[in-house]
Amino acid sequence: MLIAALKRLEETVEAETEALVARAPLDHAELNRAKSRSLLELTRLTRDLDAASLDAATAIHLARLRDKLARNQEVVALHLRAVEEIGETLAAAALSQESDGTYTARLGSGPGSGFSA
């Protein structure tokens, strides 16, 4: 039962990572629900588990999940940095739009300004 839960979480994490790498559309709400369900299931299954008593198969699945989670963390962090950069670019564009010269053009519309009425 534990191995099945680990496999489900591994599949979910891997699907998210692959979609992010491929820049494919994601249903973030469904993805978060699936991860939450898996984590709740793992919490319940491992509540009374002695880590020293894990068999080799379970240890292998845990190690593989750890590796996939590390890769997922890298990809998610990369996307978050990209979102931050886009946000900063949009904020800078909005600020420059606020001072686009709309009001100062009237002041400089006299002779020699290059503006005609």
C-alpha cells in the first residue's frame, strides 16, 4: 500500500515537472489537489512507520521520489523566477506608461518642439 502511494505521488510530481519543462498548460488546482491527496495518504500510511524497518523496494521508491522532487523543485523555482521577472517588467512598463509624456507634450507643443497643432 505504501509503495502504491509513493508511485502515485511520483507520477503526479513527474507529470507536473514534464508539463512545466514542455511549457504545456497545467490545471494547477487539480494538480495541487492530487499532491495534497497523496501527501495526506502518505502521512496516514507512515504515521507509525519505523524508518529502519523499510524494505529495499520501499527504500528505492523513496529515493526515486526524492530525486523527482528535487528536479521538480528546480523546475518550479525556474518558473517562479520567470514569473517574477515578467512581473517586474510589467510593473516597469506600467510606471513608464504613467509618465508617457501625455501632459508634457502640451507644454512643449510650441514652435520648434516638433509638434503641430
